Amino acid sequence: MKGNLVNSKWFLSIIVASLLMPLSSCSERRESLSSNTRQSFDITYSKKEIVIESSTKTGKDHFFKKDGEYFSSSDSILFFSVVRDTILNATSGGIDYKTIIKKEGNGQFTTSNYLVSNTGCLFFLISYSYDSDYHISKIVKCANVVYQ
């Protein structure tokens, strides 16, 4: 009987140890996260229009030339300009946006779009860098890419 008690204690010790080992190793855990998106943009220039299409095929953005500047297709709001620095506020579908157009120097211009929250905070959406001929050299999108 004494032998059974010793064996039972030893067996119980093994069970407890095997349960505690994974718990103690949980204090440090490493994972690799990656994104499955490698987004690019196709830009088509014509005499009166710039069309920007994302490789994710979420749609095309059309910008139409008028008086030396480019306007968005949906609401005719100024979008690209080398004429003047501008800050525009717009509402689309009940959502407020702010567009900031400014000259950066070295002949480069930037148009940046922001979402405006109910409290007035700005959340960056996208930025376009372009030259005086409206050739887009860089597009920066918000970093809301999901890594899993």
C-alpha cells in the first residue's frame, strides 16, 4: 500500500509538472505577422483626365482638367493644383473630409486627404505627390493594412 501511495504521488507530480510547463513558457511568445496585399497603382494620363486605378481593383478615381487644375469626378471639387495652396472641406455620404493642397518645394506639390471625426480630429487617408505637369511621383496610403 505504501508503494501505491508513492507511485500515486510520483504520478501526480508528473501531471502537475506537465501542466505547469506550458504555462511558464507562455510568458514570452513570438509570432510573425504578414500582409497579403502588395498594392500598386496604374495611372493613365490623357489630355483632359487623370485616372488612378488600384491593383486591388477597388475602383478607379477620375480627375478632370479644368482651367489648369484637376477636379474630382463625383463632386467637381478641386483635387490637384499647381496654381495655389488650398484647404477644402467636403461632405460625402454624411462623412466629412478635408483636402490639403500645397507646394512642397523643388517643383513638387502634394494633395492629402483626411477623414474628419465628429470631434474634429483628422485621420490620414491618402496623399499624392506630383510635379507642375501633374505627373504623380508618389502615392502614400494610410497604414490600415491588417497583418495576421
